[in-house]
Amino acid sequence: MPFVARAFLTLLVVIDPVGLMPIFMTLTGKYTPAQQDRIAQRAVIVAGGILVVFALIGNGLLRYLGISIEAFQIAAGLLLLKIAVDMVFAQRERETAEEEQEAYLRDDISVFPLAIPLIAGPGTLASLLILTTEVNGRSFGMVILLSVVVVVLGIAYIVFRLSKRLASAFGQTGINVVTRVLGVLLSALAVQYVLTGVMSAAQLLIKAT
């Protein structure tokens, strides 16, 4: 699969704008349409800033901590597999009960919990870091990856803006079906990450011996 398609599919599945739609509607139900638009804009912009910064410094952070790419691929794959299983069973939780309660009490929910951890959550950051390792520091590859990030976030913004219409069209059952299908795709990507990490680690061990 070409890198652009794989990056787009990975980020779209992990962020899952359709799955976030009911949460966005619940958190912003008391606001006017204009306020909901501003909340959606700010959430996407803040999440985008976080993802861009993480893409640029993530690899350096791994090297500083002494974490190999292979170890990170395995760990990220397992994390994404857990998220995928939750998606398949329509039990995806991106925030704790305490975080959810705090979200209802906050006036500005665009940064927390929408931008973090709903959009730029652990699964998204882990996936992004794996993708940055594939571009291997090449400027053109990084530009392509960041462009994919912008496109996926743009889709998330559109889904948020059309949330009421889409929710009426899909219904809760339709949303669960879409989430489950994306969960199956994500589980396959997660297993592939684990296999790639294990095979790379095994090759390094063979060379070392």
C-alpha cells in the first residue's frame, strides 16, 4: 500500500471522526451553532498543532529516552490493537469518568477533552510517530505526512460541523457499524505494526550474533 494511502487510512481510522460525532454533540449540545463552529475550529487547530509538534520532535524524543523504533512499533501496535478491539465492540473510551465530569463543568471544551485526548490521543500520537519513522527524516516525506494530517483533521472538522445531520442520517446503529468496520481495519494495521517490530528486532538480534 502506498505511503500516502496508508498514512491517510491509519490516521482516519485512529481519530475516527464518525465515532467522535456523538461525543461532540453531547459536549456541545448547550451551545449555539456559531459557538459549536468555533469550538470545532479551535479543537481541530489545537489538535493539529500538537500532532505537528509531535511529528517533528517525536523521533528525537525516542532517541533521547533510548527507545528503539522496533520497541515503539510493538508497543504502539499493542496499544492500537486494544483501541481497535474497543471499536469493534462499540465500547471505545478515550477519557476517564473524572475527565468526562470535568469536561461538562468547563466552559471551554475545545482544548480538553476535544483536542486532547479525543482527537490527539495516545493512539493518534503513536500512529503518527510510526509514520514519521517511515519517512526517515526526508523533508518531502514529512511534508506529505503533515499534509495528510491536515486533510484528516479537515474531515474531522466537517463531521463536527455536520454532526446533527449526519447523526440523523446514520443513527446510533449506523455510527456503531462504521466504528466497527474501522476497528477491524485498525486491528489489522495494529497487528502489522507488531509483526514489523518483531521481525526488525529479530533481524537485529541475528546480525548481533
